[in-house]
Amino acid sequence: MLTKKKLATIAATGMVTVGLLVGGASYALFTDTEANSGNSFKAGTLELTQHRHDVPIEGPMFYVDNNDAGEMGTGLWAPLDSHTRAMFITNTGSLDGKVTQVSAKAKTGTDAADLANFSEQALVTIAVFEAPDGVIFDDSVYEWANKEFDKAFKRGMNGGVISQILAKVGQIAAADLIREEILSWKFDVDSSGQSIRVTDVYVGPLSNLLDGEDVLEELILKSGDTAHLGYTVALTNHPNNNLIKNKTLEFEFKTTFEQVRNN
């Protein structure tokens, strides 16, 4: 399970790097980095551009307008808007892996003030969806659960429990309370009582990810297994919202894996 306030962030594949150094007296563990590039944020409106497919993942998770490649455009954003996108990561290697760090990096040339203002206002939530032990669901069921999560999060941001927590304690202090709330969520698949639950979740401002977070020491992705994640980005009702009006920012989310064996 994810450690508290630490993130199960597995970002989309756009770049995969596998490194092995063996020779002489030098050795290095296998590493694998998953990156999701081209995520753009525009304020006043927050804009997330381009497209992606859930399986396999291609391109950024968020984009503004529907197009031939994707029908999940967010449109232009305003404070209190939120959007959730499914992220499915499959370990196709022969070794089990664990996540060691998650980071976010702004596009080269991004104005430092714009980056600071936006990263403080954007709330990132990453939820892990799991079926009951021994139950296997098709990926389409997880896609459905992700959409249900999106609806629940939107309700929470617009007068619901998430907005109440944010108003009461502020964004940084709210992370633990929002995490606790989301961990109680489940989504019933059918009348038989089977459901998909949120088994772990990271909540925090985007600024926490800019320098990288050491995360998920207990999140193991076994060879052949798939992690079903929901990435949510929300623009909070922050006192400095006006400072990011008409600003466009583009980010890459990156997650680093290491082999489990001998580590």
C-alpha cells in the first residue's frame, strides 16, 4: 500500500529508459522510467492539451479540445474545476518492479513566477483502484470506475466534503483529510456486491512533485500485472487565482521504477 502522503503516481508511457551497467567493478540496478509528456495547464483557464488513449497510453493524459484522436477534452478550466483520467500501467518485463520516485517537470522556458503560482494552486490526486482478492475485471470496468470517481470528486469540489475541507484548513493541511475521505470510496460493479475500491491515494499540491517525491516503497508491480490508477488535477479556489489567468504551462509527469530483486 502507499505510504501516507506518498504517491502511487505511475505516469503514462511516452519514454522508457532501461539501464544496465555491468563491467569491471561497476554495477547498477535495472531502472525503468515512465514519463507522460506534453500535459499543459492554462490558467484563468487551466488547459490540458493533446490526447491519450487509455490502453495503450499514447500522449498526455489531459487535453483541451476533442479531436479525431480523443473525445475526452477538458475544455478551458476555471477555479474549482477538476478532471480525472485513467492511467493503466502494465509491467511487461520479467522482473517485479517498485516505484522509487515520482516527479513533475515544467517545460523548459516556463516563467518561474507562473510555475510557482500554478503549482501551489493545482491539487493532484492519484488513486489506486483494485478489485476484491481473486476477482478479475476487464479494463473497461476500471475505466467506468474512473469516471465514477471523477463524478464523486467533482461533487466534492463543488460544495461537497472536499471543498469543505479545503475551506476549513487550507490546501496543504487538507491533504491528509482528503486522502482519508477518498479511501472510503468504493464503486459497486453489479448487484452481486462486487465493487472496485480505492485502496490507496496520494493527495497534494503540484509543487510537492517539482523536486521529486520518494514514494511507494511498498507499491510492487509484479511482472505481467497492471496497476489501475486515476489521476485527478483540480484547480483550487486559491487567493492568487488571478495571477495565473491566461497563462499556459506544460508539464511532464515521470515515475521511476527499480527492480525488486536484490534491492
